[in-house]
Amino acid sequence: MESNATWIWYPGDFEVWLGNKFNNRRTERGAMFPPFWKQDSHWPTVVFTKTVELAEAETIAVVAEGHFNLAIDGKLRGTLPLKGAGSKSGQCAAPPLLSRGGVGGGVCNFILPAGKHNLALKVWNQATPPALFIDSLTVKTDSSWLVTYEDKIWIDENGVAHGSGIYVPAASWNFDCPDTPPSAYQLECKELAPVSKEQIKENAFLYDFGKETFGYLKLSDLKGTVHIYYGESREEALDKEHCETLDILHEGDVLGSKAFRYVYIEKMDGADYECVAVDYEYAPFDPTKSGSFRCNDDELNRIWEVSAYTLDLTTREFFCDGIKRDRWTWSGDAIQSYLMNYYLRFDTECVKRTIRQLRGKDPVTAHVNTIMDYTFYWFKSIADYYQYTGDLDFIRELWPKMVTLMDYVLSRTNADGLAEARPDDWIFVDWVDFPMHKRGVLAFEQILFWKALETMLFFANRLAVSYPLNNDYIAALHQKIRKAFWSADRHAYLHAIENGKLNEQITKFPNMFAILYDFADEEEKKQIMDNVLINPDIDAITTPYMRFYELEALCQMGQQAKVLPEIKTYWGGMLREGATTFWEKYNPDETGTEHLAMYGRPYGKSLCHAWGASPLYLLGRYFLGVRPTTPGYEEYEVRPVLGGLDWLDGEVPTPFGKIRVKMNRHEVTVLSDGGKGTLIVGDQTIDIPANKETTLNY
């Protein structure tokens, strides 16, 4: 099959470079606010090579992001470019030893003689990732090229081993035009106008865009200087002293991107402007390939719609946490975004970009985002990605970095082989409203650690590569954790071991993950549900972040009838408070402006936070009941549950198209675009053929 030419670069370098731009856009009250973890850089010098065989001489068109030289058959003696053939200046006057910036100088065309040749192009670029685009009848840049950053390890598409390890192809994405190089990548924009304008003072106006939005504020025909105060709430925009983001805009300036619903603008010293608008910035998606959900409950429909808008706003170049405050990539936030995305847009490229960016480069010197649990989520996110996509090539690319990250984890375990935080580690778990120590050996961390190791062993077997740990090691770790933390009397996993003593506090965190990750057996799961998850004496979770897992664990235990009113109460509660996107945290006991405060700041809470969109996943996975049972939906099951609804109707995106599910109190209908499916309702099970409507009466 003939391939099309595409831009290629060293694997992961585009994501590292783009991630640095992305994570450093955050500002607080006009000051830049970079992340507090190590930021890697792309390799400045990269060599691309391929052996080609031409039946006759051929002209190849070369464009590079950076300065490059061309070697043929090991000798720096590139053929002279054709006069006037493609450069923006009308000629390509480089000497035989070519050293030229392709993008800046345009396309360079070369005559390559007939025969078999090895091409090697060395590209240097300190500012952006060295990248290459070549197109001709025979020679095209694609995933068949090899690449090295001069460490003399050539990376190919077949996993070539040099001594040990697995290596992967030069990475490309969807950059298939020489005029749109990787460094020019940007999201799309469309102009939106405010829905209202309110005069606050003679020279000051408040603009309301109707709902949370993200983009670039524009003031047309600005003369002079204005002060701009942004707010996710009216209160924040009007509080000049405490609002989280602001700008001083001078005539001729261009503003950076911001998140807001309200904008308060003060004209200074006779300044004026015509009108206000925003270039709304968004990641494009195809609605015909997206998920959907409808049911008889209008409030639940609204919850799904607001969840979808929340995820769309936080789906940017990467999946980020909140669009106003952090605007960073966090592994704990991202793993939930991936799962929601699999039921909404199925944007696998954004998943891969985010996973690559979070991992960065070797050597490993800290946990992902400096948080131990976030390292463990990174491993689990790869297992989830493979299950939903079946993309083993991506796993093969990541495997060397999985090994080095796990080596780092294992090097920091305690004398008992358990994951215990060092002084430079952050143990997050969750923001909690009750006393909970995050010291010592936490049961929660051990269960995530065990799952990460299980993931490593699974992929070692799937990739057929050697790995020093085996099933016996995983089983022994499981028994060690269970012996240390399981209380047969209290039917729960206890909190932690601190200074050699057992902290017998019971929280939902380790217990719900014992269910979700199949760490507990079936009898233990039932005991945990009764004694922990639905026990009112156990401290409640007040963040959407961990409510995601709490409600998923209940759904896994068949408790959708309990989960449905929880969704309506919790997420419906935010809607009743006026939310247009879902928040970082919601405590129903708070009132008024208390809902805006966090971190000791009156407007510190993010009112558009990715982990707030979890109903997308819960409704798609556990009410529509769709999940892949083999990687990439080659086989899948549909196990729909009304959970108290009268009817539901929805679509789930997959690699082959969609699976549509309709259910009422009497029948279920499924129509799938591919795969081998099984419909399960109660004790009834029937096959789901592709492209043929299947109905089951019950």
C-alpha cells in the first residue's frame, strides 16, 4: 500500500516541546506561573535515514524544520539542487554540502540518481523539534524511516533491538503538508460575542459571555489603555484585588488565552474601544463520530451535556486539568479525561500526546508531576488505552520508558518492597475535608503500585520481551499488601502503616480501588461495599475526582440504582448553583461565594475542571453498558442498566464506528458498526452481529 508523505521527528519530541509551551502559559494576576516539576527539552540534533531503490533518477522535494545536511551512501556530497525549483526566493543556491533551513528557505528539490541509495539527513534546530518532510514519486517521509539523536541507536518501526530493548519508529501524527510543519500546530478558533453588557461605572463595563469559555479576548479599535479582570463568576471579575487573572492592554497589544465567563473592563485616561469579542479556541471534533446520551430525565440529560462541554473545554493540545488556574497536564486528571473521551470523542491522538508529554525523557529523577500516585496512574492509563484502541505499536514505542520509570519506582521502595514516599515525593490521593495522614505506607498507594506492576507484566508478555519480574513476584506483593492492611473484623482495608504502627483509619480510597482493580476477591468486594462504600459513618468524598472512582466501584457492584440519584444530587447540585461547566470540587454544605473559594483564596477553585465531567464515563460505561472485552473492541459487551430510568438512548464511539444502544423497561436494541458483540440483560445473553439491529425482549 502506497503511503503519503508526512512530517517526521524524534518520537516524543513534539510532545515535549509543545508541552513546554502549553504548561508555561499559565498566569496569575499578570505573572507567568510555570509548573514546579522538571521540564525536558527536545533533542536539538536528529538524524533521519532510509535506504531507497529507484528504477530511474527522481527529483525529491525536501523541507526541514531547522538547518540540515544531506548525505548519500555515507558521504556528504548531496546532489546540487535544481535552480529555481521550489525555494520561496526562486532558487536553492546551496552548495553540494547542503546546510540549509528548509522551512525558512522553502522547498529544496534534488535529483537522486537511479539505483539503491542510503539517505541520511541531519537536522539541527534548537528552538523547535528537528523535523523532516520529503515527497517524491518513490521517496516519502513516513514511519519507515529510522531516526537517532546521535546516540547511535537507530529506532525503527519493527522494534529493532541493539543489545537490549525495543525501539520504535520516527514519530508522525497528522502533519501531511509541507506548508504546515509541527511547530505551526494550533487549535482552531471562532469568534463569539458576549450575551450582555452592564455598565458598572462611568468608564467600566462588565461583559457576560453566558457560560464558561476559553480563548483570546479582543477589543476592536482600541485607543489608549484598558485594565481587564477575568472571572469564572461575576464576583471574581468584579473583585479587582483578588481575581485570579487580569491583563493591562495597550493599543496594538495582543492578549494571550484566558478562561472566563465574565470580563470586567476599565478604560484608563480617556481610552476607548468599539466592541468586545472572544476568539473561542477549541479542539475540533467530528460530531458524527462522537458519543451521545439521552434519557427520560431532563436533568440527567443536562448533566451529560454540561459534562461534554466541560471535557471539550479541557481538551486542548493535551488533556489539562482546569482551564483557568493550573492549565497544566496532570496524570491523575488525565487518566479520567482519557476514559471520558473514549465515550465522547474517541480522540486517541490527544490521549497519546498527553501520555508522551507526561512521561517526558530519561533519566527519571522524580515521579510524574512529582506525585507517586500519578506515576501509577500513568501506567494504568496505558493499559486503558490499549484496551480501548488495540494499538500495540504505541505500547511498543512506550515500553523502554515504562521500564525506566518502573525501575525508578522499584529503586525507591522500602525494605519490605512496598511503595513508601520519600521526602521529595508528593502523596496526593485527594483533597479531603477530614483529617487523613498522608505519611508512611498507605494502603491506597500499594494497590495502585500492584496494578502498575501487573500492567508491566501484561505488556511484557504481549510484546514478548523479557522482564525481570514475574507472576510469583506480583502474587507475593498482593499477599503482603493484603496481610498488612486487610481487617477481617472490620471488612475493610485500613489506611496506613506509620513508623511501624498500623493506622486503623478507614477511608474509601484504598477500598474502592480494591474493587476497581480486582485486588479484592468477590466476597471481600461485597464486604467493602456494605461496610465502607455505602456506610454513612465513613467520611464522605467531596471532589468529583474521587467521586469518579467511588461511583464506578458501586456500578461495578451493580448499584446503578444508587448511583443515579448520587449523580443527580451531586452534579445536579452544581447546576442548581448556576454551573455552566463542572467544578474542581463541590461541597453541598457550602453556600454562596463559599463555592468559589479553594487553597485559601476566594476564587481559587476551578469552575471548569476535567475531572468534573465523569458522568460521561459513568453513563456510557455502566448505564449504556458498553465496554471492550478484547483490545480495540474486536470483541465487546453491552450490558445496559436503566438504574431507575424509564428509557435511555445513546451512542459509544469505537475504532470501527459506533455502537448504539436503546433500552426501555421491556426491550433493548443494539446497532453496531463492527466488532463481535455480546448483549447481556439479566440472565439473557445474545450475540450482536455487525451492521444489523439486534433486539432483546426481557
